[in-house]
Amino acid sequence: MKLHAPVFIIAFITVVAFASCKKGDIGPQGEPGTANVIYSEWFTASPWKKDTVFGIWGFNYSKSAPGITQTVLDSGTVLTFGKLLGYNPTVWPSTQVSQLPINLTYNQGASTMTDTWSALATPGNLRIKFVNDKNFYTSISTTHQFRYIIIPGGEREGRSRPLSYEEICRKYEIPE
């Protein structure tokens, strides 16, 4: 019986020692994925290539974007923003930045027309497309600027509304 007492005492001390151990508090967490977010510099699109689909012509520009991978397209987000600097500032202010697609309706003489700017991301490429609903333009300004932001999968948080350009830049520490 004497043999069991030392085993019992050692077991008791071990249980008490582990039970009284306390982990430290968890420190503040950094922004998830900030280091993984990729963004382009602002770029101008030139040259634009003209195409026609169902009698409506448009203009396309393709930008090499090696950070846009199939994995990003499957589980992440690619956001494209535009500064439409080729417009009269009363139609599009020079300080305005918006996410594509952009539908811009305005009056040109006696006509009301709509310009549509869109972006299509594919692996390694970003295509910017411009269409005017009246086939008004035969060429397009090269002063418009664009940028893309790649947010890898798992970096997005569920939210009830999309973030503005300024909020995205602030959250992911992207210079505007």
C-alpha cells in the first residue's frame, strides 16, 4: 500500500499544476490578409481596339495582370476602379473614382446617351470595355485611368454593404 501513496501524490501534484496554469491573453489581431492584397498603379488604356457586336461598336483594352490567377477568380475578388478623366468635369468630376461597371447617362446636344464601362478579369488579364448606346464615338480618350485590386480568397469579411474605394484603400493600406 505504501507504493500507491507516492504515485497518488505525484498524480495529484501533476493535476493541480496543470489545472492552475493559465494561458496569457490573446493580443490584438492585425487585419487579415492585408499583406496578401495586390493592387495596380493607376494606368491609362492605350491603344483601344474597336469591335462590333450586334451592330453596336465598343472599344476594348487588355492589361496584363499576372496576379489574377484562376485561384483568385475561384475564391477571391478582383475589383476594378475608374477615374474617367476624358469627360467634361460637369459629367464626371476629375476627383471622382468609381468601381466598374459604370453606367454614365448624359446629354450630348439633343440626345441622351449612356456610356457603359466594364471590366472582365481572366487569368493573367484584365479587359476594360467601353460601349456608347448610340455608337457616337469613333475613338476614345486615352486620359481615362483605371486600377485593379486583388483580394485573395479568405480575406473578405461578410458585410451588409460593399466598401467604397476610400474604405478599401484605408482597410488594405493602399495609396489612393
